[in-house]
Amino acid sequence: MAHLVRVGFGWVVVVAVLSACGDGDAGRPRTACEMTLEAMGIGYAPAEPQAGVAEPVDVTVPIAGIAYRGIDGLRETFFMDCPLAVALGRAASVFSDHEVVEVADFGVYNYRCIGEGTPPDCPMGISQHAFARAIDVAALVTADGTSFSVNDDWVIDPDPEATCEALTEGAADTFLHAVSCDLHAAGVFNLILTPNYNDEHRNHWHCDLTPDVLAIL
Ligand SMILES: [Zn+2]
């Protein structure tokens, strides 16, 4: 790239030498996770570093055919840690099996403790949201336009019953149990917290990648 720059009464040509880039847009080699995204056909761009996030990416939405709607409307990109993007890519086939085309979410990245507070002083541990490895799912929309709301349609199961063994009440509750339990059975997320878990999860499923666990509560 050449630029003409005026110096005194004459012109000189300044040649700008572009620095050599690495493999990724951010000038660094792609990670194994990013290569997995590419193999899955999921679009992304390396994202700016953020506290707590090991492999930050801006994922192109829809993700494997599933739209995501945040509080401000339909998302075009979605910031998260790369392994969560892989999980959402896998979740897409479960969603599609149930004709889900859109997920309404309460977000992914939030640098906070479990409960309250800011890391690293977290009496109950660091939230997976601080690592951008958790998504809060508030509702699902199917191809015919029907919306299933966790807050309005999930009926809390009696205490001793396991979430995926409990009897459901009505079509919408049955649908939400079926999708969440299929996500669990597919091992898409390591931990899913439903309204059964506690009051703080009355209006969403918290789905995360907590290590060394595979549970739906
Ligand atoms: Zn959450």
C-alpha cells in the first residue's frame, strides 16, 4: 500500500509495510476449538480479550440454524467462550428435532460470582457466566410461531422427583421438559439448572459447562 505524503515542496512516496498476520483475524493462530467451529460450519470471529474468558469469540447468529433473541432483539453476533459456541452448535440439532427455530436468552457473559459479587472473592464459587461458558434460556419459539416460556409454562415438579422423571402438566410443560431433558441426554451442556432448582431460576434454564458434572436439576 503506497501513500503520497507532502514534504516541503515535493512529494515522496511512503510505502507502508503491513505487518504479517497470523491465521486468525486477531493475528494469532486458531485454537483447536475454533477449528472445531469451522468444521461444524459455525461462523465466528476472534474477539477482544475479556476478564475470565479463555477463548473469546464473536459467533455469527443464527448458530447452526437457531436464532437467538436477547433483551434488545435478535442477535447478529454473540460473544462467548469458544467451547460454549461448540455446545450451542450441538444443541442446535436437539432444538431442530423439536422444531425450535429461535431461543430467547438472558445472556452469556457476566463477570460475577455464583449468587452475588465480583471474582475472585466468591464464597460460593465463580459463575460459569464469568467464563462466558453459560447461557440463560428464557423461551423457545417453534417454526409455527409458538413461544414456550420457562417462566410461564414450566410447572415446578414436586421436590423429590428428578426433573426428567417427573410427570408433566399440559403440552407446554411437557414440551419444555422434553427439550431440556434431550439437551441433558445429549450431553450438550454439563449442568442445566431449571426452575426446579431454586427461585433464582424460576424464569430461565441456566445451561453451562461446569467441569466434572453431568446433571439437570
Ligand atoms: Zn445463568
